[in-house]
Amino acid sequence: MQRIVFAALSALAIFGFTAGAAVAEGNLASRPTGLELTLNSDLSMSNTEYTLETGKYYRWDITMAAAGEELAVAAPDLWRNSWINQVKIGDLEIHMFGAPYQFEFDDEGLLQVWFVPIRPGNYSFYVPGHEGRGMVGTFIVR
């Protein structure tokens, strides 16, 4: 009988410590760190590398400043390895269940992506069709 009680108390203690360690404190989706990217009219990008942390909340502000161009920003591997809270375009919010492939601009404007990377790795982002012009970059997620 003592062995059963000891085993039960041991299991409870181990489970209690393990379960307590797995619980996150606070709201992961509060106070995002801002990231900025501008697609310029000379077909260049303002940033080509970002270093992120898993489990940290980010807001990526993508500004299209290339008047008269149609450009997209693709980061499919990053999105498949992130939790995306929302995409915001002006006053419109898009809440998704699943990963996007790219975001396309038909005119100047601002798009915001709110996300939490969940898997470490190096993930490329690029402007499709303009990779040869240097419109490529990397997210380094630690």
C-alpha cells in the first residue's frame, strides 16, 4: 500500500512540475515588435534581413512606395512556420486559418502582418519576378 501511495505522489509531483513548466505566462499576442519593409520605386527593398525569436509577437509593416508597379511579397516558408494573428489593410482585418503564399500590391499602400514564429530556421522572402534585381531577403528565426 505504501508503494502505491508513494508512486501516486511521485507521479503527481512530476506531473505538477512538468505541467507548470509548460504553461506560458501572459499574452503572447500583445505588444508586438515592429518590423518594416519598403518596396521602393527603384525596385529595391529597404531591408533584406530580420532576426526573430520563436514565441515572440511581431508586426511586419510592408509599404509599397513604387508607384505604377504591381509587386508582391512572398514568404511562404515563414508563414507555414508561424502563427498568423491577422493581416491588416487600412481598416480591414483578415483573420486566417492557414498560411498565405504572398501579398500583392496593385498600387501604393501599407499592409501589416501580425505573427508569431513558432519554428527556428532561415526563411527567405522575395518579390516574385524581381529576385535577380536583389529583391530577396531572409528571416533568421532563433
